[in-house]
Amino acid sequence: MTNPDIEAVAEVVEEAHGQFMQRNQKASASIGIISSKIRAMGIAADAVNIDDVHSKTRLVLIVLDQDPGKVGMGIGQIESNDYEMITQLPVSELLAKDVLEVLEARFSLEPASS
């Protein structure tokens, strides 16, 4: 990653993920960088995602080349390319607490019962 905007977003995501995992011991979430996949689809952007293993939900934070300095946050299913846009804001205003609120509201805190 060389884009300073996505590097700043990644730092916030890492902080939020760490807080989420500390607060929710039974949760199972992982961070990923999906920029190369997005670019291969012809979208000029970099992105960081957090995946919830239990619910197969993905939170994506994306920085479009055409809109530097802003980050979009969307949520959807890992297997789908259909995401609900939650917000778009300046990268400088993205806080770990905002990402953490979405994680706690939308991710499963325990494995699904069978």
C-alpha cells in the first residue's frame, strides 16, 4: 500500500478491530486488504475490509482514486458484491469508535448455533 489515505484508513481499522476482539471474545473477525481484487475488476480504488467469519458479513472501507481524501464505508455479505453504503466522510474524520460501532451492531458476537 502506498496510498496515504488507505494507510490512514487501515490504521483506524486495525485499532477498531483490536477493540472489537477485546470486547467480544467469542467473535471471529479478520482484516484484509482487497485493493488488488478491486483494481482487477476495473475499479480505481484501494480498500480495507473486516470479515465476520460467523455471519459471513464484510465491512468495506474504500478510497476511490477519483475522490482522494474521502472514505466510503459499506457492508454486505462476503460472497456478494452488493454492499449497503453506510457513510462517506473525509479520511481525517474516520475514527476507530465509528468503525467499532458498526462492527458491534452488524457482526455476530458468537458462532451460529446449529
